[in-house]
Amino acid sequence: MKKILADGAKKICVMLTEKQLNQFEQYYELLIEWNQKMNLTAITQPEEVVQKHFLDSLSCLQTGLFVENSRVIDVGTGAGFPSIPLKIACPSLQMVLLDSLQKRLTFLEEVIDKLGLEEITLLHARAEDAGQQEDWREQFDLAVARAVAPMPVLCELCLPFVRQGGHLVAMKGKLGEEELHQSEGAISLLGGTTEQCFTTQIDSHMIISVKKTTKTPRQYPRKAGIPSKKPLS
């Protein structure tokens, strides 16, 4: 497993140390152990986890935006993707992992403890609520999200967390470019400008980066549930 991960990471110009490879191996073991108690992932085979979770998460680094000491929030972190792989690969990142389900955060608490990860905070909240709180609003260099919501909804959930000059990094499937076209109005309204959209070498997924150019209007994000029921256009 470690060789597949190391070789795959090299292809996207990420060099992992032996310590980091061991941390990924521990993460995999904890993921499988906890997956027997709760639904964290349908993907469980080592090679598939490496390809579809670990390397897919690391492909965010191809944006060139994850610089040393960046403050990053992972919105809807789930089982810790992409935040835990990013934190392992870039230990200086200051991470906040947000999720609405406490049981997922309980799993991640053990991951953080066992892997010895520092400067990483767990936040139990809905994005719509946290995005209106002064402690979190427009406080981050980067917001990242993977498989959370359609792009117009995702922008409303994530851009309020990003400071001016920062970025939203959205991990999307093969239809990401189509989603982006449907989001142009929402991105502009929320204070963003599309900067990058490219297909990764990992399963042909797409990564979209949106730069925060002006402050998000105070009324966004709207109350919990409304962004998904009435997406901005």
C-alpha cells in the first residue's frame, strides 16, 4: 500500500516521507476499523482507498494554493477527506474540520490523536450557521470541499469562510465544468471570481478554484437548508 501511495503521489509532484507514509497507513487502519461501526466509506480495499481517497485528496496540492501556514477549513469533512491527507502531506497547515455529524468528528478525534497531528480543530456545526459567526466568517486563506453539494450551493456554504484574497478549492466529478457554468451568477454574487478549472490525473476528477475578491454580502449564507432548496443562480 505504501509503495502505491508513494508512487502515485510522485506523479502529482508530492514527495512523502516514511513518517508520512506510516501516518497514511495508520489512517487507513482506523478508517477500516471504524467503518465497521459506522458508515464512513463504501471504498475499503487498500488500493482503492489510496487512489480514490488519499491521492484524490492530495490532488488539491496541484493548485499551488496550499502554501506554508495557510489557514484552511474543510467544509463537510466526512471521514476527513481531503483535510487529513492534506495535513499529513503539509504539516504546517492550520486546519479546521467542519461537519454536522458529531460521530464523524469522534472518529476524526481518534485519527488526530493516533497520528499525532497538531494545529487541527474539529468544529461541530452546519456550514450555514458557522459561516455567520464572527469566529469563522472570512477568517480562512482556503476553504476546501469534496463531494458536498452542487457548485452553486457549495459556493454559498464555503465562500463566506474565505478572506478577501483567499480561495475556495472545490473538488468535483467529471461534470465539474458544467457545474461551474451554472454557478457563475452565484460566484459573482458571493464575492468570488473563477481562477482555475482543471482535470486531475486522479480518476479524471476536476478541481475548481474560486478567488474571493470582495466580501460576501451579510445575508449569505442563508439559514440552514435554504441554500440546497433554493440554490443561487
